Amino acid sequence: MKIKINLVLFLVVSSVLCLNAQQSETKKISLKEAIAFAKANSPVLKNAILDHQAAQKKANEILASGLPQINGQVQFVNNIEIATSALPDFISPAVYNNLIKYNLISSSTPRPSSAIFPVQFGVKNSLNASISANQLIFDGTFFLGLKAAQEFVNLSKLSRNQTAIELEINVSKSYYLVLLTEASLAMLDKNIETLEKTSHDINEMKIAGFVEKIDADRIALSLSNATIQREKLKDQYAIVQQLLKLQMGADFKDNFELTDKLDVIGNDVNDIALDINSSNYNKRIEFQILEQQKMLNNYDMKRYQVGYMPSLWAFGSVQRNTFGQEFNDVGKQWYSGAMVGVNLSVPIFDGLRKSNQIQQTKINQQKIENGQKLLQTSIEIDRYTAKTKFARSKELVALQKKNMQLADEIYKRASLKYKEGVGSGLELSSAESELKTAQTNYLSSVYELLVSEIDLKKSLGEIK
């Protein structure tokens, strides 16, 4: 028994450990994989896909209205008290006239006064079973409405694509931001390691009497500030990681290790080939959406215009009826009936409703065309701005890289001079500060280059 209990405890503990290990498992992910993960898991994109599916179902609903409509009906009626109708007395006047005609009574006999006879028609119980069908033969508004519905489906598809493009842009920028923070942390750790070594050496020299206490304190202050900065950067790193998870649609507890490196991606940017002189507005998803809205509005206008045309429907029904004064008599004898026919509806006057609807679509058309002109100008400004920032960012990366290398050489020389006793602590501290600034500027310039590349691709419609 004791062995069984120990075995159960072992299995429970093992399961818990395995579960914790799975929850803390870190997944390695590249930028492309992060984008693919986001497109598969983002709730925002999932909703856009559902909107597209709903639009397709709406188009199917409109199509269904033009297909045969068949309905069955069964109706049982129990007349607890048969309704009474009032009929005029048509018998007495007829009898009076015949009596006068055949001289059976004197013509001076007064004519009977008019009276009303209450009568009841029908039976107490009745049962009716029928099947009816209607089929649209011609209705211009239906066929154009069907085309408009399909264009609406295409519009929802474009909206879905726009959401996917925005998602890719947001994930890419968040990914780059995590890489920037990660690289800044790594660089700061390296600087702290160097400062710790420098601080140790200077303290040894201070003990030996070769340097003053103020120089050692200055290095200690720089080390303390760098340590504080690292703790702040760690918090920022955790925040930007959660931001990336949010954009990707990942769970809060998921852990990711980014496999791409900021400087490697930055070097690849210099090799991209983009047609920065392209003037094709149709590559932009926003322009495609406006074009689709314009087409949809045209179909609406035509649908209202053909509303002046007649519509033709065919209909038919078959039925069987049974009656009985008593409930047991219902169903003993059935009576059949059937009919077919067509219904032609001709619009004559609708109070100018369709005319006003047509005018509304014309106004909407003008608004869409104005929106297209505004968008074209906006696209040109986007392209100019993106081209300028991208070109300037490429130049700045090269310059900041040289500045960082130069600052590193200055710091190494200042550190060596200080150790040899021919340099000052102020010179070393200044060189260390300039190195950190140059490193930060370089990383920031690489990040800005990557962001400007995304903005340029977006302005040119290269992100699909």
C-alpha cells in the first residue's frame, strides 16, 4: 500500500514539473515567423476574416431570395360558435310580387316591410393542408443587388488584407523595438563589465597612492549610474516584449527568444531594391478600397434606376380541405384544390423615393472621387517623406557606426593613458560617456533605418 501511495505522489509531482517546464519553455522565433504567428493568432485579424465570411453569407442570403420559395401550412379551426351574418329578406318581396302577378291577392295589400335575417355559414371543425411556391422570374433590382453583394464581399476581403498589412507593420516595429532594447542591454552589460574592471584597477592604484580618491569615486559613480540604467532598461525590455506578444496575439505567459539581430538586419537593408519612383496608386490597399467602394456605389445607383422596371413572379399552390360538424368527422372526406398564376408588378409613382436614392448615390460618388484625390496627394507626401527618411537613415547608420568605432578607440586610449599615469580621471570619464552615447546613437539609427524601410515599403504598396 505504501509503495502505491509513493508511486502516485511521484506521478503527481512529475506531472506538475512537466507542466511547469512546458509553461516556461522558450520558443525561438525570427521576424518572419513572428509575422506568420501573428497572422494565425491575432484576434484583430481573426475578426477581419470573420467579417469577410459574414459578408459572403450575406451575399448568399440575397441570392436565396431569388431561388424558389416553398412553404407548407397546416391549419385546424374549431368554430366554438359559428359567426352570424345578416342577410336582407329577399324571399318576402319575391312571394309578394308573384301573388300580385297571379291575382292571388289584391294590389291594395300592403307590401311587406323589409327585414334582416340572421344566418350562420360554415361547419364547426375544418382542417386545411397546403403547399405554396413562389419563383422570381424577373426583377432588375435583384440581379444588380446580387452583383453589389458580391462587390461588398470583395470590399470585405480588401479590408481583411488591410488589417493583415497593418498587423505585419506593427509586429515588425515591435520586433525591432525588442531587438533594440535587447542590443542596448547587451551593450550596457559590456560597458558595466569594462567599468567594473576599470574601477577595480583604479581602486588598486588608489591604494598604492598613484591616483586620487576623486578619480576612483568618479568611476564608481559612472558604474552606479550604468547599473541603475540597466535596471530601468530591463523593465523596459519586459514591457516591449509584452507589447510584441500583444501584437502577435500570443499568450501573456508565452516566452520567445528572438533569433534575428538588429545589426544583421540593418546590414541587409542596404541591399534592398525598391522602385522608389513608382507612381502606381493601385498598389496601395487604401486606394484599392476606395476603388471598390466606387464600384459598389455604381451598382447601388443602377439598382435604384432599374427599380422603375416591372417585376414578374410566378406562384402556385395545392391544398386539401376536410370538414366536420363533429371532431370525429374531420378527415373522413377530403376536398382538393390547386392554382397557378403570375404576378406582374409595375411601379407607377413612389413619391420620388427612388429618385432621391439615385441622387444620394451620385453625391456619394462625388465624395469618393474627392477622397481619391485627397488620398493620391497623401500617398505622394507619404512616399516623399518615406524616401527622404530612408535615404537619411542609411547615411546616419554609416556615420554613427564610424562615430561608435572612433569613440571606442578614444575610450581605449584614455583608459590606457590613465593606467599608465599620463591621463586624468576626468578624461577617462568623458571618454566613457561619449562611448555610451555613440553606442546608443548607433543602435537608435539602425532601429530608425529598419522602421523607415517599413514605412517606405508601405508607402509604395510593397507590403501585401
